[in-house]
Amino acid sequence: MSQVEMIVNADDRAVADWLHARLTLALAASPDRVAITLPGGSTPFPILRQLADLGLDWSRIDVWPGDDRLVAENHPASNVGRIRALLEPLGARIVPLAEGARPPHFALAWLGMGGDGHIASLFPNTDPRADDPQPVRRLVPDPLPPEAPFPRLSLNIPALLDSDAVLFVIRGADKRALFEAARRGEHDLPVARLLAAARQPVTCFA
């Protein structure tokens, strides 16, 4: 397990500033395109809107969702649809998930975490493995979250960890406690499995 840097009581602007600095360095270090993967849900989009105002060469950035619901892009539950609406006008290339896809190496894998310890759409019932050879999985959470009761596509743990750095943004004391327990190896939920396999820097805003 790599060391995890915890940054507590940070607001959305602090996370956006961190992202801006990280992506600026990644763009400067590579003459080629840079790929990142982003979470869905409600937490990232206020941060992304602030990041959009800070100025990046989005025309050199490929954006993959870490997971998505199997719905049309114009459906309110579509992660890629929301990401496309926000970042494609800035020049980013948005890459929807598809079964059989081969994800690139990511400059950054940004993840959220659910109250049950799931990451992307790797829910506890899906038994995600750190040696899974199939980088994109079609999965059905059990139980289905009532706010998004749909089958999913998700990057697996090895695909998410094929990255230079991992970022978590976690809101709420209960989730922070669950994440801290994962750091200490006190449970075997998906977030703990990813952290145990991580070898790159991991930063968590909580």
C-alpha cells in the first residue's frame, strides 16, 4: 500500500486548485495527450465547474468516466453525458465506457466512495479483484441504489491503478471513518482492496 495524504476540511476550490496544479504538471511533462478518469455522482461537478474557470489546455486531455449507468447519454443518470456537457465545450475529448475497451494509462484517477465502501461501480457484491484481467466490467449492484437503479459499466481496480496518482474526494464523517479504516486494513471492502494494491501517491480530501 502506498502512503495516503489526508487533507481535511478543504472546500471545492481547494480541490479544484489541487487538480489544476496536478494537471498542469502532467501536461507540461508530456508532449502527447493526457488521460484522466473522473467519478460520477453529485460531488465532482461543482469542483469541475471551478476547475473549468482556472484555465487548462483541455484540447490535450482525454476524459474517461470511472463508471457509468447503462442509460442514454441524455438521461439525467448518465455520468458521461454530464461530463460531456461540462468539459467538451472546453475542448476535452470525452471517451464513453464500452465493454471490451482498453483504457489508457491515466495521469490521474479521481474516485469517490460510497457509504458501503464501493468505488466507481465496484460494489461489495461484485467482488472486485486487484488482478482482474478485464479492464471494463458490466456489473449490477445488489442492492441497486434507489437514486440510480441501473446496471453499470465500470473500470476495474487494475485499470484505475494504471495511473500516476489517485485522488479521493469524500464528504461526511461516516465516509471518512470508513476510508480511514480501509487505510488501516480493517475491512475488505472495494476501497480497501484498491488502497492495498495502490503503489502510486494517493491523496484524499475529506
